[in-house]
Amino acid sequence: MSSIKNTRILDVLNGIPVDKTPVWIMRQAGRYLPEYKKTRAEAGSFLDLCKSPELASEVTIQPIRRFDLDAAIIFSDILTIPDAMGLELKFEDNRGPYFDNPLNNNDEVSVLNDKNIDALEYVAEAIIHTKEKLNNEVPLIGFSGSPWTLSTYMVEGSATKEFRKVRSIVFNNPDMLNMLTKKLVESISKYLIMQAKAGADVLMIFDSWGGLLNTDNYINFSLNPMKQIINNLRNDKITKNKPIILFTKGGGIWLNQISKSGCNAIGLDWTINISAARKIVGENISLQGNLDPCALHGSDESIKQAASKILDDYGFGHRHIFNLGHGIDQYVNPDNLKILINHVKEYSKKFHKN
């Protein structure tokens, strides 16, 4: 197989100098794009889109056709694993993803199927289709939700305002959570290995709800399980050398601990200054982020200023992947994203001169 033409993101993850700061956008294949809406309508539903390898690969490469991005990320959903474990994922446009029968006790956790990786074969097929369509232009990112984030949905049934049920279980039934976490660590590890085998060049773990926890519980229920996954990936011949990005939303206070997880890069949300983050994690780990997604609702000039500020704050160096601090929202004008990407490409050159 011929090598990837645009290796900027892979270079940054491996500490190799680049000519400009690479950029990709979390949730870049999504509802802000008219072409995505069209393909989704063709699929019939969000879940049908996720489970159709051909259509999932199509929406994965739509933003690559439109923008000068340095990576694609496979179109899927973090809740594919709970679905494969037997919880039966459902989706409504005005409600989002949900489970009708969330987990309530140890017995319900014990019967979950954590060996059914074959049920996720459609994701591997989507990756294979996508790699063909990308034709080695840019790398492809595979991903999973973190054990803690998947647990929150599996226990609550859907995203809730306070996540009271799962946060209470942390205190009143940690055994249930530990049993669930153990199953999820195994499933996620196999799932990410499967994605790498299918052709994913980079692997990312999304810990969307880690920031809900206090420090001790974050370490126990979120970070340590992610470390176990990273360890499992490092011990498998397929994923041994694959770069891993770890993103905890609300995790700025734990950067020192996250930097010791074995990941190659840490995703930052917009609540921490990237210069401060760089001082904490040092020069051996890359940082990804961290523009506030709402900056994309600004004027052309304010978008450029907000991006310049992050690039200025990071300064000289080759360990920065530009991204948002969370997923792009559905109401963003695609033209604004184009302005952002083009500006990052042009403005960042001055930080990469030898």
C-alpha cells in the first residue's frame, strides 16, 4: 500500500517537524454540512447511516472534499459498543441517542455481552471503504468513547442534565461500575484494534463526561480504565505503534495525570489556555485543540483573531494539532469553517520555520 501523502498530523503525533500546524475538526462530518443532511436523508435514519458502510464512508470524506483538512475521522457514534453489548441503541432527532432499558444493578451488567465484537464489523467495513476513497491523501482517525462516558449513557439511558444516577452509583455501588468498566475496557480495546486492522491510522478516545467527576473518581473510573486500554493497544502487534489521542472534556485540571497515560496527544477543551497546558505536559506530548466551537459563529475577522490567539499562545514548535475544544455545532455556516482552516494554514507557517 502506498504511503499517505499528507502526513502532517502523523508527524506532529510522532514529534517530527512540520511546515504548518495541521487541522481537523471534531464532528467534522455532521449536520452543519448540507451534503451530510442529504446523505442522512438517503440513509433513512442516523443509525442506518452509521450501520451502512458505504454511506458512512461517504459522509466521512465529505468534509475532506470541501475543506483543506489534514485528517478524516470515521463517521460513527460512541454508543455502537453498548448497542453491540445488547442494550439496543435508539435515536430520535429531537432527543438524540438513548437506551430504553438502562442498567440498574449488578445482575443487568453481568449479562451484557462483551465478546460480541463481530457485531461492530460494519465500522471496520466503513473504514475499509473510506481508505479506498481517501486514496492515501490524508490519514484516517478511528475512535471510541471512554469506559466512563459509555457507562454514563448505559446507566442514565441518555445524556441528562446532572447525570445524577451514574454519579450516585460511583458512591453507592462502585462494584457495579467496576464490573461494567472491566467489560468496557475489554470491548473498547478489541474495537480499536479492529479499527486499526481495517486501516485507521490514528486512534482517539473520547471521554466526553470525565469532567463530571471529582479527582479521585476521575482517576479511578475514567483515567485508569483509559490507561488500561492504551496498555492493551501497546501490547498488540497491530496497534503497538499507532498514535493515540485522549480527550477528556473538562479535564484541564488533570493534564499532568493524563500526560502519564501513555497517549501521544491530549485533546483540550476551550476552558484551558494552551500555553499553560504546554507547560504542564512538556514537549514529548502533542496537544490538540482548542478553539471554542462558538467562535465559528463570529465575523470573518473575529474567527481569525480567535485562531491566531491560540496559535500565538502555543508558539513555536511542532506538537500542536489545531482543533475545536469540542465538536462543531450543527448551526455553523460551513463558509466560516473554511475561513478558519485557511487562516490556520497560512498564519501558522511562521511558527514552523527552521
